[in-house]
Amino acid sequence: MWVASGSAYCAEICAGSGLDWLLIDAEHAPNDLRSILAQLQAVAAYPVAPVVRPPVADPVIIKQLLDIGVQTLIVPMVENRHEAETLARAVRYPPDGIRGVGSALARASRWNRVGNYLAGAAEEITLIVQVESRQGLDNLETIVAVDGVDGVFVGPSDLAASLGHLGELDHPEVVSAVEGAIDRVSKLGKAAGVNAFSESLARRYLAAGCHFILVGADVAVLARESEQLARIYQDPGAP
């Protein structure tokens, strides 16, 4: 489930719901480093996996997120092998990568209370790249082949726009492209994910072999349920 409210309170409510994972979003939601930290702290006590999406594929931002304890990233708008390689290096310390070494100051290492953190940090990090354009689809195999890329999240909204079907997430060409991407990623031994707020579409993608999926958002639930309350009580005859 997406947590797009920027609220640690909402994140904790969602964390206790029984869902497997939450996406704390900084691309399309009012989040910054401090609000993401607060949400990570709020959900830490619950059996749910927090995933964070930075606003951009920037190694500096990624370094900051890793230092506050993010272990799983979904990075938006990855379109080629070079961008994927840069991200893979961003989540690793030298000599294998370019992540700045600041574990003594970092929540991730519990301020150097985690023994041998520097040597084992890369093993605790999952890097998922978001492919959401025609160009990204064209380069999918070379993106997936990058060492350090653990999975691909297909972004159907931007993909639909890139394919000429803005706002039409259920357009046959879009659905076919998503299913094809799921199959291509899976055949290369990596995890494939997508978001689908329509239950029928979500089940279709799961049947196609999707490994992880977003099926809702905190702000969408609040918007739709509050609208439903308004309908019920403003129009007593409404269903």
C-alpha cells in the first residue's frame, strides 16, 4: 500500500493493517528526509516491510535515505543500463560503489552499534528500479542484467502516457506492455512489481507472475471513504 500522506500517524495505522509492505513516497507526496524518518520509526514495531521511493535517481539523496535506515528503494524513471549501474553503485560503499561512508552518524548502523555494518550493509539493501516509459521497456533486458538491481517496478501511469494513453491504465496496449515486462523480468531471475488499484487488474497481474504489487494508497482510501460518507448522509436514499 502507498503511504502518500506524509504522515507518520497514517503510516502507523497502515502498518498495523496486515499488509505485507508499504511504499513511503517522496516522488509524488509531500515527504522529505525528516518526514520519511518519522514514518520509518512509526512502522518499525510492526511486521511490515517499509519501502521508500526518492523523488529522483540522485546518489546524494539515496545516501541520505540509506543512512536513516532505508533498506529497500524503488527509484523512479530508470531508462537505460547506465542509469541502473549508477544506482547500483549508489547503494554500495567503495570500492564497489560510491556511497559515502558516514555510519558513525547513521541510524542505519545504530550509530555504529551494529557490528561489522560497513562490510555487510550491501547485503541488507534491495534496489528496485522503476521502468515507466517506452525507452525503459526497450532497454529492459540490459537494465535487469545490472548486478545490484534486484527487481523492476513497472509504473503503469507514466508508461500509459509514454505509450500515448494518458490516464488509461486499463488500455489493452498498456496492460499488454505491463504483462510483457513482468514476463521478461521474471525470465531473467529478478522480481517484477507493479501498482494496480483496480482489483481485477491487480489479480490479472498477479496471475501473470507479478512478485509484489501496490493495491491502494492511504490518501485514496481517505478520499473515497469520506466521499462515501458524504453521499450516504447528504442523500439518505443513496446506496
